[in-house]
Amino acid sequence: MPDNAANYLKCKNYICFFYFGIIIDSFDYQRPLGCLRSDPAVKSIFILKCLLGYESIREDRTYMSKPESITLEHLALINKYITVRQKTLDLCVPLEIEDMVVQPASFVSPPKWHLAHTTWFFVTFVFHRFGVDYAWPDKYFPQLFNSYYKSQGQHWVQGDRGNLSRPTVKQIQTLRQEVDEVMISWLERFNGDIPSEIQTVVRLGLEHEQQHQELLMMDIKYILWCNPSKPAYLPSTSIHRGSVLSNPGQKAYENENWSSDGGLQQFGVGLPSADFCFDNETPQHNAYLQPYSIAHRTVSNAEFSEFIADGGYQEPSFWLSEGWDYIQKDNINAPLYWRSEEGDGKDRWQEYTLNGMEEVRGDVPVSHISFHEAYAYARWANKRLPTEFEWEHFAKHNPSCKSASIRETTELFLENNLAQAYYPEHAEGFVNVNGGLWEWTSSTYAPYPGYRSEKGAFGEYNGKFMINQVVLRGGCFATPRAHYRMSYRNFYQAHQRWAFTGLRLVEEKV
């Protein structure tokens, strides 16, 4: 918080002037005070914003002003910090405190750990790097909240995060509040002239937190699904209803493809022109594509159920050797959250979504499949998965890239508050290219030609994982919209399927 009365008055007076129409309470962090009273962490941020002048105690419309000494970029950075940090807390509002501490599998982290780790990032890489006066409340916090940064000392084993009852959820919420207060106060002291190096690291921390918002949604879904009662995360009104599998309806864009003559194409992000990107998206380079044809939409539940019914999980010729061993060892015969129940003399599939258990709907994209399952389905369909460059070349021709109105109705991101992905009704080709589900490609996660990883700790962010991983493209309905870029390279191991994943098919152009 500001450290004297004069600064308090200065911050509070910011709301007295309307400048450039910057409407702060239109951001996602705006919440009614009545809702905040039930969540101490959210309420604490609300009170913080009231003291800083970002929020109105009376809950009426409030505008953020811009004193002459404060640049628009300065305010934008602070507002983005508040918005992103609040969104993480908002994602935890539907949870009970007991949901925040469990870890049913080694690859899942307790929600409270995500709240702590994203805060650790700012303390470690902003406060301590730039000399901000802040000491950890507990000497063990750096070890407990570090994820995999070997350069930052010892870290707790990922699979053992759920073994720790302390620090408590309340302690972590208090930690976040303290760090946010110090951060905002510190940034305000630059009086509108925040050094570019600080802006860069704060921005990286916010992008990192948005990554964890998606991971948080993945982990929450897995945690709730492991409970035999299969509790819902979202109310039933949040789900897009489609046709059940027994009556799948018309398959959108069936047999419709987009074709390319291939040729030499440019990929990657050029620096320093980019607004923001991760180092694994660089440098810009050329790649040659053979002629190909790619489906306008991803594979549906109805189509994938045909693969299951045709014995796809029992036929080894469809599978890579590692994939076959994987499904045999773990007895896998359907996507992660599918379960079958006998009825009317045949199996009836049900699926766990963020809305709870329900009948599998045929006209929505199949999700939560591994690369091995995507590969096997493509083989069964006598097609293949796209390379990441074929996918990106296709995506660049999406009309929504040039139309904000199309993007608003066809792109599915975290802000849509969905229980599962669906096919937008008004999409005319290029269905779910941006948002919806991450799509498996056939590309291994490797550096682009000429790639150089960041120096120091940030070099551990991407480069050291470039082995035994597969690239996914496209974003998903749990990805924050502002975090996504068409050049974004996500990656997972071939057997992992708790991410929001799907597939799109390619065939050679004749």
C-alpha cells in the first residue's frame, strides 16, 4: 500500500477525473460487494482497490482517471495486473476449501498451490530482482512454491504437493493480498515512468499467471471428477446444450475441407516487433509445405464414438507401439472423462464436464484425448494429424482474424465460462480454430531454426522441455483470450490427456 497519507490521497484522487474513457469497472474483476463477503481473498482485493481508488464502495459506476504525470501505458500495466490476479481468485470461488488442498494424481496440483506459485513468481523475479523491500513470511515458502526452476534453489516434488496441509489456504490468500499491495504501491511510485525491464518481467509474470489459470481449470476438473459423486463446478446454465449421442444431429461441415498448394511459408514471431511472445515462438523462419487438405472443424463425439464401436481401441494396427502399450497397461477404451452404462441392450456413454455427469453429446468436439488416441483415430479414418506448420498456415486464413464481430461469436475462451467446447452456430468454416480445444499436431516439440533460449532463470521456462513432447495449437475454452496468439506453441507428453485437447484431420491434396 502507499506508505504515507499524501500518497493515499493522491491515489484516491485519481478517480476524480475521467480521461480517455478508461472504464476500470468493465474488467472481469468487477464483482458485487455482496458476493465478495463470502470470499475473504476476493474481498481483500476489493478493499485494496477501494483504498487505491480503483473501486467504489458504493458499488456504482466508477471511472479511472489519468493524472498528467501518469501515462496510459502505466495505468494499463497496473490495471492488467489487478485484472489477471483477480481472475485467478474468481476461478476458485465455486470451490469449497476442501477442494483447494487435494492432489489425486502426481500431474495435478492442488488449487491452493497455483495461487501460491503464481505469487512466488512475482516475489522471486520482480521484488527480489529489482530490490523491492519484501521478505517471505516463512523461510520455507520459496522451496514449497517453486515449480521447476533449478536456478532458484530447492523445490518441492510436484507429486507431493498435496501432502502438505500447511501453509493453509487462508495463509496463501493473505500472502497474495500482501504481495499485491506491495506490487501496486511500488509500481505507483514510478509516477508513470516504469522502466522497460520491469514492465517486461511484470508482463511475463502476468502471462505466466494466465497459463496457470488454464492449468487451474484442468486440475479442478480432474479433482472433482475423482470424487464418486462427480460434483459440478459450474451451474447448469453455463453449458452449451447439444444433441445426445443417440441422436447426434447434423454433423457441421462434414466432408468440408480447406486446401492449400503448400509452398515456402513463413512461421514464427519476429522480434522486436511482437507485442509479447514466449521464446519458443521465435525466431521467424521459413518452412516448405506439401499440398494438403485440412478439415474445417475438429472431430466430434459422434465420430469418435464410431471409432470406439468399430473396435478402434482393440486394433493394434492403428496405434504406435508406445501408444498401444499405454492403453493396454492403463486399460483405456475411451476419452478420459467418458464412462459407459448398459441400457436398452447397449452401452450408453456418459461424460463428466465442468457441469457434472451427463450423456455424451454427439455434436460437440471430442475432448480429453491423448496424442496416441488422436493418432490412432486418424489412422482409422485413413487420414493423419497436421504438422504444426500446416495448422498455422490454415489458421492464418481464418476470416475471423480480420473481423472482431466474427471473433466474438465464434471464438471460445475462458471468458465464455463454458463447461465444454462446442461448434459455434454461426461459424462458416475454420471452426474452433482459435479457442475451443487445443489440437494435437504430429510435430514434436523442438526449437525453431536459430532458436536461442533466454539467459538465466527464464531460460528454464520453455527450452529445457524440448524433448519427448508433442506440439498442440489453437488455444481452448480455458485459455484467457488475451493470452492466446496464433503462434502459441503448447506442448504435452503423448500420453497426457487431462488438458482440454481435441484433433483436426488432414489428408494429402490430390
